[in-house]
Amino acid sequence: MGDPKQETRRFADWDFAALQQSRLYDVLMRLPLLMWSIFLALVTIVGLQQYVRQSGREFPDVVYILNIVMRLSVIAYLVVIAATLLVRGRPAAKARGIEPRISALIGTFLLTVIVLFPRRELSAGAEIVSTLLTLGGSIFAFVILTQLRESFSIMAEARQLVTTGVYRIVRHPLYLAEEIAAIGVVMQFFSLWTALILAAQIGFQLRRMRNEETILTEIFPEYPAYRERTVRILPGIY
């Protein structure tokens, strides 16, 4: 007879592997981000209502209008994330180990803590720059999500290889869009601590890209050729 402990461990490993491939596991993994996206969208809607109510402006200026559009674009972006989570397909493969999951979670959620810091008073020029960065990044992310559709994921997973649209040139345009918006948001809460948080978040995002490319290379034979003719984030730079 074999060692009972080894048999139990082998059964547990098999059982968890089987669970990971089940529909139930896939649904459960979608719920946290789905609920978080809906929550953030509702919070943004409430903030927009308060901003409009408290402004009391009969003739809004440019900064006021940009702030309204910025909040609307963030709401649209969060709604698209929720929709893609609902319609996306099950992954064909996932990165192995705990590090890709930790990097994905930290890269996704770390920046949200900056709203706990005091908001910084900005000059009119800085306010416009911050708003344009947040607005531009959010709109860019919205467009990219509509191109990704069911291939969108948080963890390093392989569903379908998207090589059309922006992806003909850049392999990870969604990360670029998110960081553009993130810089605009951090400007509104700028301090040494929020700058360090942004730097750490960018580091985890870079790690996520490498993890994603590893699993995509394993699953899609055409990925190495695609990688050779594209850039990771910025044409001519990286």
C-alpha cells in the first residue's frame, strides 16, 4: 500500500486541478472584479451627482465640462469591464504558480488606495492636464476593451489571440491606457507616498505583461512571430 499522506495529497491536487477547470470556478473568479467594477461605477455616479449639485454653475467653464466628461468616461469604462467579465469565454490556459496571480491582483487594485489620501489643490493648468490624462486614458481603455471583448482577463490567461485594431502595433495597449489615466488621477492626490504607490503599481504591471506573454507563447504557436513585429507598450521605446 502507498503512503496515505501522499495519496491524500495527490487526490487534493487532482481535485483542485479539476475545480480550476470547472464552470463554477470560472464564475467565482469573475465575481470579485465584477462586484468591484459595479461598486466603483456606483461611487463615481454618486460623486458626479454631488459635483453637479454642489457646483451651482449656470454657465460652466472648460474645467467643469472636462470634469463631467472625465467622470462619464470612467463610468463607461467600468461598465465595459463589467460587461466583458460577463460575456468573456473560459480560458484555454492559465499561468502556473502563485506569483502571476499576486502580481495581477496588486497591479489591478493597488492604485485604488490613493483615494484615501488628501486631495491636492491644483492650478487651473494642472487641473486641465490631470483631467485630459484621465479622460484620454479612460477613452483609450474603453476602445481597447471593445476590441478585446471576451479575451479580456485580469490574471495571466490565454483565451483568444487578438492581433487586430491597436493590437496590430502594440501587444499591451490596455496597460498603457490605464497608466495614462493613472498619472492623471495621481496628480489630484500627489504626494511622495502616492508617487511610490504609482511606481510600485507600474512595476507589477510590467511583471504582468511578462507573465501573459509566457502563457500566450505556450498556447499560440503564432505568438512569437506576432511578438517580433510588435512593440510591448510604446513604439520606438519599449
